[in-house]
Amino acid sequence: MAEPKKVKIMETVLRDGHQSLCATRMRYRQMEPMLASLDEIGYKALEAWGGATFDTCLRFLDEDPWERLDKLKANLKKTPIQMLLRGQNLLGYNHYSNDVVEKFVKCASKHGIGVFRIFDALNDVNNLRVAIKAALEAPEKPEVQGCLVYTISPVHNNDVFVKLALELKEMGCHSICIKDMSGLLAPYVAYDLVTKLKAALGDTPVELHTHCTSGFGHATYIKAIEAGVDIIDCALSPFSCDTSQPCTETILAMFEGSKHEQVDIPAVVVNARDENKTLDRQALTPIAKHFLGVKKELIEEFGLKGYFDVNPNVLDFQIPGGMLSNLTNQLKEAGMEDKYQDLLDEMPRVRQDAGFPPLVTPSSQIVGTMATYNVAYGRYVAAPKEFKDLVRGKFGRTPVPVDRDFITKTLKIPEDQIIEDCSVEDAKAQSFDSFKAEIISKGFLNPTDEDVLSYALFPQVAEEFFKKHYQQITAYRR
């Protein structure tokens, strides 16, 4: 048999693991005791920032996300910190001006981000150019990874994703990630996709990110590894499976060749710093025990469910794992728990009306909110601004053009508000200096660049955070 394929693991316990199962509520103090141990394992990277963590730090945990990143960097001296970045959306829910995007990427790199995983909810490469260029130009030389946001629809197939991957490589991305946020990628489809990507991309590493929501997870990884994938995303056992990633320890056990001498093992999971060494599954046991305790704390403190049944119907409603835990919590708070299945049934109908966008932040939240409105009030009796923005083109090109009658007659959006080129609108967006002036006008006279960026992304939430932590000075006449 040929030499086993060497595969690396990117660990998600510090970000997507708890985002998927516990609504992103893990605090820094709950991470800190295990950071040194995680740093020694030999992961390709540790995903610990971005996604919903920034918002949740400010909104629920009373933590400054920039300070959290500094502390993470101080404790992770060997393993790169990875973040998830939404292209022109950054970490918010709107498109931002180019100078805000550039400043954010520069600051994140300076504070310690070693891998930028950059995606656009609509797979519109025009929404990725500014962020990718800024990351490539960062003096710290982080890895820049472009994403294929995976979805299934009448207009998506593997050839479409290969074409997108080649565009991302041409833009300068160092690696390509298949981002399967809802666990839609079936094992044999994964084999075909990875095979085609490896043939097209040459030496460019291919990473696969999936969730176990449909039940495909571990089997999809096996077939992807057989096809030659270079890196897979896994979560330590307490924060794995269900709507999260496949389990780190389980994947390691699958490829422990010495334990299965009667068969040929097609792959070996290696230490990212020394590919002649394999990852040590037993070294993960005390770390996993700690995070099991953390999970119990989060469930108790925030009244969370903490687990989710495998649901193959995700192939229809396509809600990402990280959104399901938040959605369940929000329905509970709104007294609409009994509408959960109605909401899942409505999601694919709304998605079709909106031009089959992949469902990932912010499109997943936008479509999910519209579906919630439809279930609560009747179909399109009312529509949130963000949904109208999505269908009129403010976030970029949808995979299928949205029906004009739906835009103008059903949603009552005037023709002159339909956007053909969202980059023109991005150029009109509020500038960094304008956000800074706005903060100063509110009495916070010496904001750092990081404060301005926090405010630009989440104005009301950041302002409340500043009021708690900074002295506000108000000019007045005596």
C-alpha cells in the first residue's frame, strides 16, 4: 500500500464547538486553564475568534473581544489562532466601507490572528476582495484562507465550487476551505469534490469544515481523507457532534494504525509542527474533561439545551449548526417553542424566494428571521429590512436572480432601490473616521482603533459596553 495520507486537524472547541452547542457563551476564564495544554497538542490551528464570539463577548459576557484575543495570543505561543471573517460583512450584519474592512483586518492581525478564514454568504467573490487583499498585505504574514460556502440547490454542483476555488486561488489565497456549515456534504459527494479540487488546485491545501447535524459528519471526513483532503476541522468530545463538528478523539482513533494491524490504514493524523509525529489522543483526555465541566456550567448558567438530535431534514431546511442553538433559545424566549417545526418547514420556501442563497451568517439569520415572521404573522405580511436588503441586492448577487414581481409587488420595494453592483453601495457606507467622530460626540473622547471597530460593528451593544467600562465625559455650559 502507498504511504498513508498525512492529515492535520484544526480544533474548534474554543469557537465553533461552543457556538454550535451552547450559543457561543464560553467565557475566556473557562478557556484559559487549558490553553497551554491545547498549544502543545500539535493542531494545525485553534479557531478561537470571529464568528459570533465578537458580538457575544460584548452583548452577553461583558468581555472586550480585543482583550480576549490578546490573552489568547499570550497563552498560545506555538499554535496559530484562526478566525472566521465574513468578507465585507466582517463580523456584523451589514456591508462596511473598504477602509473599515482594511482597518479591522490590520488590527486583528496585529492582535494575533494567524489564519484568516474569509467567506461570503453568497459566494460572491466581489465581497471578498478587500478583506483578502488586506490580510495578504498584513505585516504579520497570516495565512489567508478562502472559503467555498457549501450548499445544495438546483443551481449548485461540484463544478461550480471548483470554479470558485480557482478564483480564490487567483486572488492570492494560501489555502481553500470547503465550509459546510449545515452538514449537507454527503460522503461520496465529498470524495468527488475533494478529488476535483486537488486536481485543479495543485499544491494549494484543501481544508474541510462540516457539522454532524445531518449525521454525515464522520463518514464525510473519511471519504474526504481518502480523496486527499489536507486538513479537517474537529471539536473535542464535549463540544462535538450533534450540530457541531465531528469528534477530535474519534477521528484520531479511526486512524490509529498500530491498533488495527490487520488492515491497511489509508491515513495518519499528524502533528502540524512535526509531520513525523502523530497526534496523541490520550493527551486530549484531561483537556476534554475540563471542557465537559465547562459545558455543564454553561447549560446551567444560561438555561441552554446543550445538545441537539441528529436531523437528516437539515438537507431541506439547511440551518447552520451554530444558528440552531441560538434559534432554539430565541424561540423559547419569545414563547414560540411550539412553532419550531413550522419554522423549519418554512425555511426552504423562503430560501427559494430569495434566490437560493447558501445559509450562513448573515444570510441564514436573515432568511430565518423572514421565516419566523411568516410563521408568526402570515407569509410576507411583514418583512424585516435585512430581508428586503438581501433580495434587492445590497449583499451581492444571489445564485439565482430574485423574481422582480416578488421584489416590487410582494415586498413592495421600489424599482429604483434594486442594486445591481453592491460595491458601489459599499463605497457609500460610513467611513472609519465617521464612526470615530460619532463615538467622540457621545462623550468617549479617546477611543482606540479597536473601540471604533467594535462600535462600527455593533453600535448600540458597544456603546452600552463603553458606558460600563469607560468614563463618559459630557460637555455642558455652567
